[in-house]
Amino acid sequence: MGDTRIEKDSMGEMTVPAEALYGASTARAIENFPVSGIRFPRGFIRALGLIKRACAETNREQGYLDAKLAEGIVAAANDVAEGRLDEHFPLDIYQTGSGTSTNMNANEVIANRAAEILGFGRGSKKVHPNDHVNFGQSSNDVIPTAMHVSARIALEEELVPALRRLHEALAAKSTEFWDVVKTGRTHLQDATPVRLGQEFAGWARQIELGIGRAKAASEALAELALGGTATGTGLNRHPDFPRLAIARISEYTGQTFREAADHFEAQGAQDGCVEASGKVKTIAVSLAKIADDIRWIGSGPRAGLGEINLPELQPGSSIMPGKVNPVMSEVATMVAAQVVGNDAAITVGGIMGKFELNVMLPVIIHNLLGSIALLAKAARLFADRCVAGITVNRAHAAAVVERGLALCTSLAPIIGYETAAKIAKEAAKTGRTVREIAREMKVLPDADLDRVLDPAAMTGPGVPRAGGG
């Protein structure tokens, strides 16, 4: 097992690896929860470090913490926040539902690292994990605070920029392809003509709305539970502690946080995370719709719709030479499926708020941060490795439009629905075009017929009329 040392907590002695910065409470949790091997993500550990730093600086300001001890704790907390001590956070996310084990993990790591910084040994308790690092706090308010801080940072720094990149790519293609008229489709059946640029504009608008949803999700996480301590009453902390500590967290992160309006709500429920997850799920649904549409209209190259060409990224088959698949659309839809599943777990987690505490905090934040990270990566990859490289098969799109039966829709206001339907049915039966059948039936003079059956004219508002009206 290598060199070890003995550390103590309120339950007695535990053997800890000599190189470990954590202590007895963490060692117990390692033994108790060998469930999945999944650890808390970097963003959450960063948030814990920032919170502990803010609390130490506030406790020093208020006279509850010796200046020298505070200096060591702040330095150690910075090490945690900046990722230098991640190896000392080994705990599984499937643990005590309050996340107490991980809060104590942070307290012990920071205490031992601070002790080293101040010239004391690991395990010396010269800097105490409870009495000093955790002063004025409880796992029950620290962990929900870290959840909101880490998720809000991830939304603002990862997801929103990725969505902006995807919106930019889709909007650019909308402009590029605005002159391309193609067959519209409803129920997967031919419908009236649309512009390819209109389709891309619709997708761009979905992502624009998604950016707004991500921002709203971020706002749902702006209130912090810090200051509620064990049950929401604020026992064992100064009345001004949360306001001052949260101001520091806002300063460190560049995001504006505020004290929870009601600490019982902030700790007994996790509605903010449930709300944020719902908005993230909606964005994932939008991405899946866009990715699937693009996969459909790029299907082929010979037996599909074939209106656009997707970037060729890799061989698509181990047996069929030359086959290339829409892999980025597949990535996006798989990510969306996972985000939907994560949201279901978060929803169940939200239900598990019992009286003064929710007891599924680790699984909620694991899934929420996972959804944000997956969606951000998928959106950026889809923008850069799919959308940006799309080209259009103009001649093919135009030919399909001309063969479309729905062209007769523009004739209906002039010749009546039933006569227009008769033309469409005859065209379908014979394989000829609507234009050919209508000309043969002499429903309109040729000049009027060509004007009314202009596919580009059908892509905007207006009621066709005979005689040039």
C-alpha cells in the first residue's frame, strides 16, 4: 500500500496514504462508496475552491479566523480552484445525498494544504477542516452553492459561446443559400416550394432562442444557498456572512450571484437546477431536430434526397467501399438523447427534496454539468465540422421542385381546389409535371401559367391571380 499516516475525525482513526491531502472523513467515504468510479467534474471542484476562499476571506474580515490561518486557507483554496489538487478528490458521485463527503473532502484537502503552506505537517490539524475551513458553513449550503456556481459558469462560458458559433454558421448558410428554391416537406411528403435559406434561417432561429434559454437557465441559478448552514436558519454564521461571501464569489467568477431570498427553499428544493436542466434539454431537442433535418436532406448520394452535400469526414463502412455517413448529425442526436436522459434523472432528483434538504445533490449536478458539457461540445463540432462545410446541389434541387405535385397549390386560388387537385392527381398518375398537365388542360394562358407556377414566387406571402394581378 505504500507509506501511510493515521488521521482522526469524530469517529476515530483512519489510515490514509501518506501523499494524500485528504483526511479521515474522505478515507471513510472511499471505503463506503466504491460505486461507479465517476468523480465530480473539474468545474464543480473549481467552484468548491472558490467558495472556500470566499468564506475564509469573509471570516477573516469578520474576525472569526486568524489572519495567518486565513492566508493559508486562501492559498490552498486557490490551488483547489485552479486544478492543482484534483488528484486529491477521489470520491464517487454516488455517495451521501447531501454531498457531505465531498464537502469534507474539500475541507480536509484545504486544511492539510494550508498547514503545509504555513509550515506544519499533513494531519497536524493546525488548520482544522471543520473549525477553520468550514467555519460558518454546512455541507447543506456549500454543496447547493457549488452546484449553482459551477453550472452557471458552464452555461455562460461553455454552452452560450458554442451556441453562438452554431447560430453564426447556420445564419451564414442561410444567406449563402437564399437563392436556392427546393421542395418543402410536411409529414415527410412533398409540399410547396421553400428556399433552402429559409430552412437554414429557421434552424438559426431555433439556436437563437436556445441562447436565450441558456441565459434563462443561468439566471435560474443566480441565487445561492450559502448562509443557510444546516437547515436554512443560518445558525453559526454572522448575519452579514452570506452577503459578503457571495459578493466575493461574484467577483472571482465574473457572474452576478445573490443570496437566496429564502434559505429553506434553496436547501430543501433544487428547483433552480431542475429548471435549468429543462431549458438545456429544450436546446438539445432543437439541436437534434436541426441535425436530423440536415441528415435527411443530405441523404444519398444516389438513393436519398440529395439536396445538399455534407462534409466527408471519414469512411462510413467497413465493408462498403466509398460509403460516407452523416456522422456529425449522429453525434448531435446521440448527445440530445443523453441530455434527455440526464434531465429525467435530474427531475427525479428534484423530487427528492425532503423537508429541509434535497438528498440527491451529487447526481443532480453530475447530470446537469454533463448535459451542459456534452451539448456545448456537440454544438461547436456540428457548426465547425458539418454546417460550415455544407454545399448545395442546385440543379438537383431545381429539378425536384419542377416535378413536385404541390406546385398546383398556387393554381387553387385561380382555378379552384378541385380542378387543381385533378391536375396533381393526373401528374402523379402519368409521371408528367403539373406545368405540363395544366398547359394541356389550358387552365390559364401560358404566360399566366408560367408566372403562377414560378417556384421562387411561392416562397413568400401572396395570393396568385390571373391576368398578371
